[in-house]
Amino acid sequence: SSGPGGQSLNKVSTKVTLRVVLVDLVDALPDYALQRLREQQAHRLTKTGELVLQCDEERSQARNQSRAFARLQTMVDAAAVVPNRSR
């Protein structure tokens, strides 16, 4: 292939995989928030209890890492919201 980048254009891996062991968050999050996080993100949990996030949307690994941490923060914020149980 000719032109800018040539054959080595797509050889750099910028994908980021963020693994968070939820047991390590016991001191950082209230019990209800940790339980809701487990329920809301069950499809992202491994058998060992790790929450796995992958991001490869950007061309920079640093930007992908920032996006992955931002997603984690959004998930934790959503889990920490106390549901309104008024009738």
C-alpha cells in the first residue's frame, strides 16, 4: 500500500482494557452502590468478580484510557444514585 503510513499504518495497538476487582471497592463504595453496580454491569463481570471495560475508539492509547476511566466513573455514579421509592 502506498501513501502516508504505508504498510505499518494499522500496526500500533491503542486498545485499552481496564480491569477492576470489585472486592477492592468495598471500602470506597456503600454496599447498596456496589450491589447495584454488580447488577447493572453483570454482562461485564468475569467469574472472578472483575469488571472489564475495553476502549479502542480513539487513535491514542492515552485518550482511550481516559475514556475507559470516564466510563467507569459514569457506571459508579449511576450505581450510587439512590432510587426514589415514593408512590
